[in-house]
Amino acid sequence: MTCVFCDISKKIISSNIVYEDERILVFKDLNPQAPIHVLIIPKKHISSVDELKEDDKNLIGDIFLKINKIAKILGCKNGYRIVNNCGRDARQSVLHLHFHFLAGRLLKWPPC
């Protein structure tokens, strides 16, 4: 079975790309939960946070360092939320590490 996010990163499946570099891809979520809702994925397939290895730390650090740039591209001036779901109980629906970037409205807490 193929990974939908791998297919998006390889451009087999089209998406509305917001940002891309050699290591990460950022695209609009098909089911947005906020006015601004994008997914940030590594191009390297990693199933979840539970599957991270020591040699992935630079990749993950790079993703988080790029979030400020992504926020500027998206015009986020009043803050944003980064969410990662890991595993079935957390409702991880795609088994490819990804981060939800949500903004554009006042976000409530707790989120459920």
C-alpha cells in the first residue's frame, strides 16, 4: 500500500503547495479546521514521532526552523498552532509524520 503523503511529495497526487524545499513540503489541508490550515511533512517517509531515529533530529529541527518562514508566507500575524497526532488514539489518520499548522482565528483550548 502506498503512502498518500509520499505520493503528494513526489507529485503523483496534486496538492495546493504553499512551500517546498529539498527536505519538506507544506500544502493546504483538504479538510481545514481553521481559515489557515496547512500540513507540514518531511519528504522522507517516517510513519510517526514514534519512528524517529537519532539521524532525523536535523530534519525535525529544520522543519521547526522553517515554521517562522511558513507563518510569514501565510500572513499569520496573531499567532498559530502546531499539532502532531501520533498513533490511533490521537487520531493520526495518515501514517506519515506530519504537523498541522492552524491559524486565522482564535483557537480554543482544549481543542476538542
